[in-house]
Amino acid sequence: MKLAILFGGSSFEHEISIVSAITMRKVFKKTELSFIFIDAERQFYLIEPEKMKSNFFSSAAYKKSKKLVLKNGAFSSEGLFGSKAVVFDVLLNLIHGRDGEDGKIASLMEFYAIPFISPRLEASALSYNKLYTKFLAQNLGVKTLPYQHLSKNEERKLTMEYPVIVKPVRLGSSIGVSIVKNDQEFDYALDVAFEFDTEVIIEPFIQGVKEYNQAGTFTREWELSIVEEPHKEEFLDFEKKYMDFSRDSQVLAATIDDALASKIQDTFRKIYDPLFKGAIIRCDFFVIENEVYLNEINPIPGSMANYLFDDFEGMVERLSQNLPKEQTIRINYDYIHSIQSAKGKA
Amino acid sequence: MKLAILFGGSSFEHEISIVSAITMRKVFKKTELSFIFIDAERQFYLIEPEKMKSNFFSSAAYKKSKKLVLKNGAFSSEGLFGSKAVVFDVLLNLIHGRDGEDGKIASLMEFYAIPFISPRLEASALSYNKLYTKFLAQNLGVKTLPYQHLSKNEERKLTMEYPVIVKPVRLGSSIGVSIVKNDQEFDYALDVAFEFDTEVIIEPFIQGVKEYNQAGTFTREWELSIVEEPHKEEFLDFEKKYMDFSRDSQVLAATIDDALASKIQDTFRKIYDPLFKGAIIRCDFFVIENEVYLNEINPIPGSMANYLFDDFEGMVERLSQNLPKEQTIRINYDYIHSIQSAKGKA
């Protein structure tokens, strides 16, 4: 199989997308990889696999790579003798944050008919925005923590008790997130979060809450990862998570009983199906008094959460063969013809 | 001002988008218009204004027009002597249904940095899907009718009393919509709706309910249309609505008292701000016992609901000068640099 890895993007998580993409070179052993980079100006570049090192990007050396243009069915380079398409079977969207997780890349791939692994447009819009994730969970009957939603121009009045956690509505990787224990910290946390987004979501912060991560996908059947218990500080900070994006070796499953594991997996399946078909996602859960709460959906998890799977490479290939198809719409100009006949023009 | 009208698209409403676009030629009197057509294969064409007649499209004569490619900042035609950009200040997204209303065009315009009038990505995703519109209304404290959500593979069990109205979750212009009075009709209505979508929404059908439409936008200030009371049969069918897309003359305001009018307008503003900034939308409301219920959001209304406004052309120009700006994200490779120094590479 030939797989194109799309990475970079105009995102606060641009750099960790590069780290994720570099990690993919170690993870895929039989698959032929192409690398397509989106730089800060949203120009596409074809990156030779042996150039996949972080300083190739940070030094701007990538700018000498072949530029690509997206057209119907292909990424193409334009040359003197016409355009040449990058050849691959399926594209893996590995852009964390804006562009990749918000639905833009899904839109572009669908519009230009490129087969792709990623949450589709609606799944992206709902999971990228933490407020909309609450709507979704509520509708599915999945528990989440209570929350308060606050916009930049609203009065800064907290309706719950400290400690709370303040998160920008639209960012991943813990960027702009703070734990807050009093009014002064609350004010500062809002200043920080509003640097990144016009809206925040506030939730109770539960010291020592049990956290479990479940990744998975649906190919011809469910392929769920082990349940992971992430090791954490007070909460995962960005630098810590950042290192996480380069993980390529397997971790041990959390030591939980089968009943809890299957509760977590059932909740994962409820969230995934059918909205996330075509994607490999990771859901982060809290477990409180033996009840499972959705904390976050990671629509494009760091290094695709490869380290949680037994056979990540095989799974990507199976998923590639079972991607959702866009509905065919036949356009036949029936209505225009009928109006024209009514007007005596046809 | 130079305005590009984007129309067509891979949508069940492709033809009515053409009708809407043709109508714009009559509506804009001082503005210089370009027309960019997306055909069923999602190829872009630059259409000369004098060719803007319905049979130019239904006869496939448009295929001889100049093909365009979307690149950063421009739609360009490729010629022997390099590429040439179509020159305009702002693009008006006039694609009804899929591509235009679902967020794909918003994604493309934002990705490629083309200034555009249209709901943005999140606003599109929430308003294109009638289930998500319910989530949104609920969160905003806007009343809607009770509903049942049903997927294609679920048991066809109705949880409310007849008569009901069955609607595909993702279509506009009354396509696939049925009013249902008994079990047999219900089954048939689901067959019809599932031709168009994998999910439907079912609501009580209230004979003779009062309907009012309110269109508007926010430029430097609120610019709201008159409140219209649409004339209707049992409900507006597609052919009827279709003719509606070519309307270019003003209608009379509904005869309602000021209190109800301002209730409708307050509800409109609540829905619009801030999610729909950058767009001209129309909201269709029911009024039941003097309470306002949101029926539907039309994120890209037929012929932009121009006939509801006093000064539609001026409003489009004012909106063009007050479009929301995408957040600037500076990418500086700080994290990669810091990792490189930690590894002794920098």
C-alpha cells in the first residue's frame, strides 16, 4: 500500500504534527510512504522521506522541496512538461489542531475526491469544539462533567466551586489550559485562554481522578486498542504531551477489571459509530465511582496513538480498504429543463 | 466593489443555485460581478456574465468556459504564459445544499485565504444538520419543536402522534420532506427520506401554524430584513420553493404587532451572534401561543433573501468591509529548537 502522510498546517500544533509525522517513518515498516507538508502559509510541499527530520522544517530548508497544487483527485507538481501527480492510495491526515482537526482538511479531501483517513467534516466540527462535544455526548447519553461556557466579552463570573480547569474551546494538546484554585488565578487563566480562543469551557477539576484512554477504529469490524492509563502530573502539560507525539513503542494495558474495560469500550463505540467512520481516534475518559465520563475526543491523536495497538500498520491498511464513500449526487438539470419547457424555450 | 458569485456545486440543489446566481445579475446594479461555477465534477469555471442563462448550464455549453484552479489567495486560469487570477474583492458563496452549506466551501475559502461572505465552518456544520441545529438552539435557550432522530438502520418506531413531518437531516429546499398521517405513510416517507440521507428528524406537524421568516446580517451594526409571512400550501414544496430562488422584487412585511416582531428579531440575533458573523442568513420561525420557535436556519437562503431587504446591494458592500478575520497563528519552531538544544543538536 502507498500512504501519503499530510502534516504541518496553520495551527498552534504545527510543530507536534511534524514530530508525529517523523514518528510515522519508524512505525510503518511495509507501507510505502509519501510526505506532504503544509507550511505556515498553507503552501503544500512534497518532502522526500529521508528529509523527514525536525530541523529540515525549523531551518526552512523545506522551502526548496517540490511545491504541490491540489486538484481534482490529486496533489500535483507543476513543471515545464505539465503536471505530475503524487501517487498514493490513501492519505492520512496527521495535522493536529486547526486545519487538520477542525474539518478543513476533511473538506478539502472530500471536495477534491482524495481518499483519506481522518474524521469527516461533521465529526471534526463537533470534536474540535469542546462545547459541541458536550452537545454530542449529551445526545448520545454519554456522561461528561458539568461545565460552564464563557465568551471573551461576557462577564467573568464563575458558577461553580474551585478548583476548576479552564480550557480554550477549540484547542488540543493542553494549550492554554489552566487549573485554577481562586479568583485571582481564574482571572489570569481566562487571560491566557482568551489569547488562543474567543470562548472557553470551565469544568470542575477533580484531584486524582482516574483517567483512561481508549483508541480505536472500525474497519470491517471493531479494532480497539488496549485501555491505557496515562501517567500524569497534575495534568499533562504541553511539553510533556509534546514528547508523547514521538512515541512509537507499545505501552502496557491499564490494570482494570473486565467490567470497567468493557464499559469504557462500549462508550467508545457509542461515540465513534457512525460519526467517526474513516478515522482512528482516541477518547480520554474519567472514571468516577465506577461511571465512565467522556473527557475529550482526540480526533487526530498524537502519532495516531500507534503505541496502543498490536498491529497499527495492518489496521491502517484495513481501514484504507473500508473508508466511507461520499454519497453520489446525479445532476441532470430536470428542473431547469421543465422551467424552460414551461416558458416554451425547450 | 468587485464581487465574485460562487454557484453550482455537487448538491441536490445545484440547479437552484444556478437560478439564484442568475437572479443576482438583476439584483446587483452598481457592483461589478464575476461568476465562478462549480460543476457536478467539482471543476471550477469562470462564466462570462452575459452567458448567465440556465440553458448555458443544462446544455453543458459551460464546459467551453475558462477552467480555474484554486490557489493561495486566488482562483486562477492556467495559460501558456502563466496563471492569471480572477480579480475581485470578496466572494459570495451562493451554493445551496452540499458543498456550500455543509462547510466545504467555507473551509476552502478560509484555507486559501479568499475573503468570503458565507457562514463559516462551524456555523455551516451546525445549521446544515437539523439535529445539530436542535443542539444549538437548546444551548442558546431558543425554543424548537420536540423531535425524534432516526437512523437508516434503526427500528422504525414513531414516538409521537400523527400527523408528523419527516425530514432528511441534511437537506434544504424541502427535498425528501413528507407530511405523514398514518403508519403506511410513515413507512413510505422514511423510504423517500432515506434516499437522500442516512438520518431523518421527525417533528409534530401543526396544521395552520403561523410561520415567519427573518433574514439579516451584522455589518458594523445589525441589518435585519422585514419579517415575512411566507404564503404556503400545506407546506412549501420543492417546485414552489424553486421558483422562489428567482425572486428579485420586494415583498410586504407581515402584519404583526411590534412586540411579536421584536421577539422574532431578538431570537434571530441570539442565533446569529457570533456564530454566523460574515453571513447573510434567513431563519424560519413558528409562532405558537405567542412564543417563537426556531424551525430552520437557512445558512445560504434562496437568492440570498434579497427581496426582504431595502438596500440589499449596499448591505453586501458593508458586510464585505466587515468580515470576520481568521486568527493569526505565528509558527516559530520554538519547541523543535528547544528539543534540538536538549539533544545537543542546535
